[in-house]
Amino acid sequence: MTSSPPSVSEAPHPFDRLHPEIRRWIREEGWDELRAIQDQGIRAILDDKRDLVIAAATAAGKTEAAFLPLLTQAADRTRTGVALLYVSPLKALINDQYRRLAILGERLDLPVVRWHGDAPASAKRAVLRDPRGLVLITPESIEALFLRRTEEVARLFGALDAIVIDELHAFLQGARGLHLASLLRRIDRLGLTRPRRIGLSATLGDFSAAEAWVSAGATHGGSGLVMADQDQPELKLQVRGYIEPPDDDGPDDVESDGGESALSRVADHLFANLRGSNNLVFAGSRRTVEALADRLRRRSEHANVPEEFFPHHGSLSTDLRETLEQRLKAGTLPTTAVATTTLELGIDLGSVKSVAQVGAPRSLASLRQRLGRSGRRAGTPAILRIYIREKYLAADCDPLDRLRLDTVRAVAAVRLLVAKFIEPPAPEPSLPTVALHQLLSTVVQQGGSRADRLYRDLCADGPFGLLSKAEFAGMLKAAASPENGLLEQCPEGLIMLGPRGELLVNGRDFYAVFDSDEEWRLITGGRALGTIPIVNALGIGSLVGFAGRRWRVVGVDDRAKVLDVVPHPSGKLPKFDRLSAEPVHDRLAAEMFAVLSDGNIPRYLDRQASALLGEGREAFRALGLASSRFLSVESDVHLLSWRGTAVNSILAVLVTAAGLECDAHDVGVTVTGASAAEVRALLMHISKCPPLDELASFVKSLRIAKFDKFLPDALLAAYWARRNEPFMPLVSATIQDLLNSG
Amino acid sequence: MSAPAAIRPRDRGTILQALSAGVVPRVGLRHVQVGRAREVAALVRDIDRIVDGGSAVRFIIGEYGAGKTFFLNLVRLIALERRCVTIQADLAPDRRIHATGGQARHLYAEAVRNMATRTKPEGGALASIVERFITDCARDSEMRSVAVEHVIDERLSSLHEHLGGHDFATVLKTYWRASEQEDEGLKSAALRWLRAEFPTKTEARQALPVRSIIEDADIYDSIKLLAAFVRIAGYTGLVVIFDEMVNIYKLQSAQARNQNFEQILRIINDTLQGNVSGLGFLFGGTPEFLMDSRRGLYSYQALQSRLAENSFAAGGLVDMNGPVLRLQSLTPEELLVLLGNIRSIFGLGDPAANLVPDAALGAFMEHCSKRIGEAYFRTPRNTIKAFVQLLSILEQNPGTDWRSLLGGVDIARDEGGEEEPDDPDDELATLRL
């Protein structure tokens, strides 16, 4: 360990400011020096009391950048109560961090406790008895503490020094991020002072959203930012194209012998190129993950080589997932994980040689996150392969298919990746659902509450400020209606849980704000494989493809919802919940237009992909789409807006409200049963947008999130309008563009 | 009861301070008490039964501010006069009858901390009761020339029949041994054990020769042990007072409420069947705690049938023998007497020192009923509070005319102990669902 000479420096070197035990540990670990991010982190945390965002790639040492100084402070602490809280979206990440931090904790005599559903109970009991040290926890377990240990939670978390939020970028969007924001505000109110917050984030483009999220509720203005120097590794990239056989248009399934589906050819390529090293393959849906993993396993078996391709998705048992993560991390046996988004975040998987993606990217944020998983070692390039599957073009196909939009989107995404573009967070559609969830939980925590107090804690002084008082009152009234029965009120005004509210809150699946439906559990030889949705009608003798293998059901326990399965030579993929497609940002849609307009063929396209791009451009010219935005197909009209999902959805609602049937797609909307002239006339008419609140009643499904069924229509409509308000100028501009086009 | 003449100046301050804050004074209740003669008589019968080795249970039900706490304290003082020991605690979110997270133990600990005898009516009497027992045993051993330990064993032998009695007796004996050795640390450890203040068995085992502690599940059995012990120590019985039972109604989990109701059912069965002796329970709660068919006592079938009120007691007829005792509102006449009593306290019982004439009492009540509405009279708390404040002003500002002040008297709606809304004009503050 090197440290600056003691006499010359005016300020002590960051290393020398750490606790002696921590310094000893660093020496014993054999570190040569503190990394720049750690130097900066130590200074920022020890010199300043403000919140902080520490941004660096995974495995760049940002955990230490936060915890070395925080543990230094916690070691001298005399107050009772847990000193540090670490929040992570993943149990696996908690287990991983636990292994690293427990050693330091032991040296400093600070207990380090894992707190999630699968963590040992004895350590939890010990910290409840004598609350101190560091607790590593998931948002859902914080929720469970507020609900089930209402009286103890203040003793536990009422005197925190700091809260460290790992994978902060994952919490900037989505219901879960909003949920955590609310839980942290509730923790803030447990004690006299708000604990400082330290967010650990991947390196993203724009940090204003991350800084704003972290400093919510701060009394001392804003937060600091410590960022690692981004030495961008070299990127090796290939986009490969595949055309489905003419007869193949069903959903992905396990491979049938002699089948030549595009996915089988993708599997051939992956098998040939990824074997022998550690890789990640992002395949999108759970169904595609299973289909691809099954194909790769068969190829290993046919070639008589050890199996090294394994599936990873949310329905698999923890056991299977963790075994795979450990195997990747250990790096002793070559391993490739075929995953949904599950491996986008999380534990340091060691050195991954390449990342593959099946399907064109829709979100730059997640593409960048995936790419960050490879090329971590200095001097090794990051490798990304994107596999595009396009339809076989029959004579009567939709002209939109001729544009080869998936290939175009892949090229557009790569261009934006190079331009370092990342989507800014959008208003969260599930905000009303999360607000109701937190309302019920707060009623439990406060042992019954009052409407004005709830509004203050959740909205005025919490993350649900987008709801007005009137809307909040509407939410309370709907929750208390006899048919919902979530709330009731005692004579002097105290709001308490109603009969249905008690049932709901006492259920285990209440902790999470995301939906978890009833599911079959698959067991083989006493070992859990995972779960599949209950909608799959399965009985003894049914065949199932799951966890990359094929099974036959030999026992069904209908009451416990357990299926006993044994290996079997054939299988059939179960239905998983359909995920709604990730929204496409305006910028990506506009870039797609640019890709189709110019003639440059990038070198990273393989022959087939180049051909596909050429075909798309050819069709683009032939259809005159450079100037025209109307594309008539039989009795339908495609309106090509070249805008993102948000604008297209509003446009579709506008057209529907004006009386025509209409659906949004990735680069525009499709009006059914109308001529181009009719649609043009209609657009002239609606070029002045009606008020958004009136439009909301034409939205097909306002109820999209877990508890939306308990919310009043008026609230959902008003919130839909508010969340889409910022897009209205763009929508008007889009309509003008459409009308001005030839 | 009319106001007796003798009011000690020391009590005067305490009483007035409590009344002006809307809480029940701990002393001098008899100077304030009016009406409710039948209710008091019923409770006196209960206490007589306890003193005779019987048992009793009563639910004192009344609206917020109806005077439940006042009434419970009055009964407590009567019990102390009859040489009972009383223990008393208010339920709260972290203090309830059944729990698994230490909340039941907290209730018990709080109640035992408030343990009172005639000579120590303000609480904290546990140590003196144990001391008295030890001294008695020592005196007895001297008279009979047997070892003190032998006398203690002999007297406590009956405790062993009760659940947990062995450790209870061991702790009492340890206390004696500690006082022999003048080991203050050990003495206080024994008292801590009796007050259920040891959070874990390990800690108790390190301090005392016992393996168990009083835990959430043991509090009713420990109360029965206490009842047996105070009789052994020469008192007539134990009266347990749990107030603010509405906190059970407010629990946000049906399971938690039912577990508390189950424990209450056990207490009712034991006391009404006479399975316990020298023990009485008084529970104070609001009507919804009793009657609400979803979250109240009546939601628990077995309790509803036991507690259902006498169906013939309607139209002004009352039955004071059932376990539920409803505190009726004070009549205007009783309220007038009450105001007179408060006036007397100000004047230390000297009619010449009255701050206002009799006419002012009527005028005050008329003013209240005209300005605030008759509904707010039903609960005496705020009426008393306003009247005490009125008299305070007159006392401190001699020469002020009470008539000019009456225009400014305002009585707040009784919020039942809830915090005041931040902004009364806010639509959420007054939201009815």
C-alpha cells in the first residue's frame, strides 16, 4: 500500500483517514493502491454530509468507495440502532455483498446481517435484540418489516447514519423504484434526522435524474456526484440476420427434429462461437430463453460435449439461478447463461467474454447495461452479437414487414449507442397503484391513520406528489367502498383496514408492488425447479419444457399446486406471462427513419443482415416513404410517425376518439377500415387536440398495474392525462408532419 | 356525593392542573365525583366479592370523554380503601393483552410498575409489598423459632399449584436472601423479574437462579400468581385495570384481534366461573370496542353471547349485574353539581371564597348548550376543562366579571385523544369515507 509522505501533504491521504482495522485489511488483501473512485468516495463521504451518487461500472470498486468510509464512521458510533442500511434489488447481490462486507464487519465488531426472504433467521433475531451494525436488505423485506414488525422497525432503523442504494439506475424507473422511494421516505420519518443516502449507479449519460432521486426529502440541498473515469473498452460488434422458414409463424417452442427455424440457426451459431468461454445471452421472453436453452443443450448432447448453456429467468427456482451465478462467477468451467432481463443487474459475474442479444434492442439503457457485463478486464474488448430474426416475405405480406424494421432498429440502436444516448426516465404509469399499496401499508404502520396525515406523509412529503388532494380523497373513498372493502373508518375518523384490506395485506405477495400470480411449482426428486403460471392446464402425463430440459408430469398436487416431474425425451414449452414490450424512445424511432433514408451499410452487419437492410431500404424507396407518411394496405392505412411509443399511443387514442379503429405500432399507428383520404380529413379535424382528460376514456386499458382494480376510473384517467401532458406538443407536431407529407 | 368540606391545599393544585388539561387527577376524586351512584354501588359489590375470595370482571363502556378513566380511578381508590392491591395500565399499540413481539409483556410490566396499595396509591408498590411479606415471615419465624426460609416455603407452597409458580416463588425467596446479604443488585434483579423486565431468558439466568421469564404468553398466569401472592402477603385481593381497550379494535390484523379476544374470553370464563379467587378485572373501552361486529368484542362469537346486554334493560331500565357496564351520560342536574364541586375546589370548600355565584353555573351551561350544542355536553371532559379555565382567569384577574368572559368560552369537539388536524379547512381532515 502506498500512501503519501506524512509531512508534505496539507490534507491527509484518503487511505490514512480510514479506520486502522480497515487499513490493515486493505494491506492484507494485497491491494496496490486505492482506485481513483475510492479516493474520491472517501473524501466525499468523510468531508461532506450531503447525499452522494457514486457512478462506475460493476466491479469498479464502488461498493468499497462507499463502505470503507461509512464503516470507518460507523465503527466509532455510540448510538444504538442499526448504523448502515444497504438496499439492493436482488437477493443474490445481497448474498454476494454479504460475503465481502462480513469480513470487514467482523474486524470492526459490527454485525453484518442479510435480511431477505431466504436469509437465516438467527442473525435477524440477534439484530432485533441488539440493533447495530449493517443490514443488507431488499425493498420487499423493508415492506415486510413495516407491516409485520411495526413496533420494532423504529428501534431498528430509527437512528441510521446512511442508506446505501445499490444498482440505483434500476430504481430510477418502474413501480419498484417508486416503491423504494416511498419506503425510504418512511424510514426517514422513523428517526429525528434523515439518514444520508449514497446511491451506487452504473455509468449512465445523464445523472440529474439519479441525483434528484437520491436527494428526495433532503434538507440540505442536492447531492454530490463521484464518477469513475470512463475508459471505454474497444467494442467488437456483429449484427446477424436470419429469415424464418415460410411456414414458421407460431411462438417459439422446443426444437422438433429436422426443424430449420431461425432460432435453431441462431443456436447453431451460438453453440459454435460461445462454447468454451463465459458468456451471457439475452433472449427476451422466458419462452424464448427456454426454447434457446433447450436447443443449446441438445447440441451439447449431440456433440457429446459437457453441457455449458443454462437458462436463467425469474420463474426458475432460486437454487437453480444461484448455482448458475456461482458457476459463472467461479469461472473454472466455461458457462453461458441464457437469460431474460434477470442478469442485466446484479452480482459481479466475473469476466464475461461476450454478450449476445436475440432480437433488436428497444431500450438503449438496458443495451448499455448488458454490454457493461463484458470486456471488464483491461485490454480485452467488449463483444456484442445481436441476432435478428425477420419474417419470410410472402407475396401478400404487409408492406411494413418489407421495411425489415427489426434490422433497421438494431442498426439505429448501435448508432445511438455510439452517440452515448440513454433514455431519460419517464413518468411512472403505475404511480396510482404504488400509492394505494403504500397507503394500505402506512395505515398498518401507524395503527390506523387520518386522511390528512396520510396525504401529508405520502404525497405532500412523499413520492406521490403528482396526486392532488381531490384525487387522493377519491382513492380513499374507492378503497373504502363496500365492494372493495380495503379500508373502513371508525366513528371518530380513524382510517383502518377493512375486511378485504386485512386479507390483502396479510398475504405474502403483498410485499411486492409487482404482480405475482398463482403458479404451479415444479419439483423433481424433491428438488425445486421453479414455477409456471397456473393458466397452463397440466395433468399427469403432460409434457413440459422447463429449465432448459424436457419433463413429463408424474404427480399433481392440486391443493398445494405442486407438479412432480421426471426427465423425458420430449417436452412442450409452457405459457409464461406476457411482458408488455419495452417502450421505444422518440430518438430511436427517428434514428430508424435516418437509417432507412441513407445508404451506408455498416461493416458490423453479416451478409444476411446487410441483405435485409438493403431490402428494407429498397422497400422504403419503392413505397416513397421518404416523403409520404401514409401507407395504404387494402382497407387499412399505416400512419408512419417515426416517433416513439408514447406519442404513437396518444395518437392512436386520438384517432380512436375521433371514431376510427386504430392501433399503435413501433413507428406509427395503423387505422383499420379507412382510406388515406378519410384519415387525412380526420387528422385535419383533430389537429387541434381535445383536452387530455376527455381522451382518457378512449384508452383501451387504464388498469395496468397490480392494484389498479381498486382505483376509481376518474383517478386513473386524470393520472393518464397528467402523465401524457408533456408529450402533447410532440403529438401536435406529429399530426402537422403527417398532414404536410405528400 | 356532594363535595366534602376538607380539601387539602396540596391536592387542590394537582386536581385543577389535571382537570384543566382534560385528564383524570390521581388524587381527590371524591371532591369531584357526582352521580353514577348505582354504577359505583355495583362496583363496590364487585370489590366486596373479591375481598371475600371471589372474582369479578367488568367492561366499563362509554364514549370518549364520558368519564371512563375517571370512573376506573374512582373504583381503584375504593379498592385500595378495602385493602386490595391494584395494578393498572393503558393499552397502546405496543401494549396489548396477547402478542408475540413483547407487547403483552410491556402491558404487564407497565401494569406492575403502577402497582398501588392504600399507603402507596400513586404506584410503585411492588417493592413494599414484597418487603412486607418478608418482614411478616421474619416475625413469624422469630415467634415460632423456625428458620425464615422454612416460613417462606410454607407460605408460598400454595403458589406451586399455579403455572409458573415455582420460579415465581424462587424469585421471591431470592429477594429475601438478597436482603439478608444486603445485595441491592440481586434485590433489584428479583423485582425486575417480577415486573417482567427481563427481555431474554439468558439475561434472567445470569442474574437469578431461574430458567424462565415472564413472557408474552404468560401474562395472565402471572397476574393470577400475583393475585395469590398479594393475599399471602396480607392484602385482600388484586384488582386489574386495563384502560383504552379500543386499541385492540384498532389493530390492523384480524388474527391479532382474535388472539386478544381469545385471551379476554379466558379471563371472562375464569372469573365468571369462579376459577380464580381474590382477583378482579376492569376493562375500559368505547362502544365500538364492544359493539363493532367486525372488529369489536362482538365480532368474536363466544364473547358476544357472554357479553350481550340484558335484553330487558331498555327504556331507562338498567341491569347492573351483567359484565358490561355502560356509563350513562351525566344529566344536566348532575353536571350542575359537578360544576359546583369544581367551584368548591377552587375555594378549598369555603362557600365564602366562591369565585362565581350559583347563577354563573347555570349561565355557563346555558352558554355551552346554546353555542356549542347539547351533543357536546354528553361528555364531561371538555365542559370541565372549559369551566376550570374560566375560573382560573377569574382567580388570577380579580375584578373581572364572569358575564363578560362567558362570551369568549369555547368548547372544542371531543376528538377522543386523536391529534388535531393540521388544517381544519382541509377537505381531507374532515373526510368521511
